[in-house]
Amino acid sequence: MDIETYIRDIQDFPKEGIVFKDITPLLSNKDAFAKAQNTLRGLIPNDIEIDKVVGIEARGFFFGPLLARQLNAGFVPVRKPNKLPHTTISQEYALEYGTDVLEIHKDAIQPGDKVLLHDDILATGGTAQAVVQLIETLGGTVVQCNFLIQLGFLNGKEKLPNIPVASAITY
Ligand code: AMP
């Protein structure tokens, strides 16, 4: 079974010119869901120790906690502004038009933590780059950036130099 067939393209969502990769058919099919999870786990070398998995709101929350359980690691959510209740640090990053901000709890990463960053899609790389900055500001080391999908033609990898980037599917 090919998990790619459970990802559908939605034209012009959320705005004109964007082809949105909708992963909800994959999540709702038990076999595709299981295969995607196992594929993501298989991307992570067995010989690296991981203390925390950081997942990015919102679609990084589907597989991030599952990976954390498989790795016997903790899970840390990175969220949009004013969602996390305790003391946070924030990072602004550029979007196609304008900027956005992501936040993490200051005490969620300890200096020296080895961190796996997970999100559903690597597109231009701006989002992942901002989250790497948050993790590194708190003294963590990102050992892999892990994605279900990588839009290779957008070269997001270039924004994540010196960090291994892995994805289950590359377009
Ligand atoms: P970027 O910062 O450009 O790498 O964008 C990554 C973030 O935007 C991820 O959190 C994705 O969920 C979302 N994203 C970007 N492009 C798409 C797309 N074509 N379809 C669905 N989500 C996308």
C-alpha cells in the first residue's frame, strides 16, 4: 500500500495559487495511518538518543506524540501566540506575505536535550527554521528535522543547514 495515494491535493486552499496537501484521508485510514507512523519512525536512526520530540501546531501534533512514545521521549508542543499558558519564548519568521510568530514554553527544553523536530510538511522551511531557533535558544540540539512530506522543489532544506532532514514522501 502506497501512503502517497492517501494524500489529496486541494487547489487554491487556503488561498489562490496554493496547492494544499490534505493528509486527513491518510489519518482516517487505519492501514495508511499505521504505515505512515512506521515510515516516520524508520527515518530516525536507532543509534541516536532522543530526549524530546517537538511538534509544530497544528498538524505536527498528529504524529509528533506517537513518535515520542515510540522513541520513549517526551513531547513538546510549539504553538501559535497566546496559546501556551506558562512562560514562553517566541520567534518571528517570514511568510510569503508578512510575518508570523511561534512560541514554546521556556522550561520545555533543558540545556543539552537532544531533540527531534516533527511537522507534517516542509515547504519553504521558514517554520522549521524558526522552531530550530527556539530549541537552540533554550540550549537543545536538533538531531533531525522529520516530516511526513517534503516539497523538494521549494528547497526548504537550505534553511536547515547542518541538520539532517528526513521525510516519508518527497514531491
Ligand atoms: P514552510 O514554513 O513554508 O516550510 O511551511 C510549513 C508549514 O506550512 C507547515 O506547518 C505546513 O503544515 C504548512 N504548509 C506549507 N505548505 C503547505 C501545503 N502545500 N499544504 C499543506 N500545508 C502546507
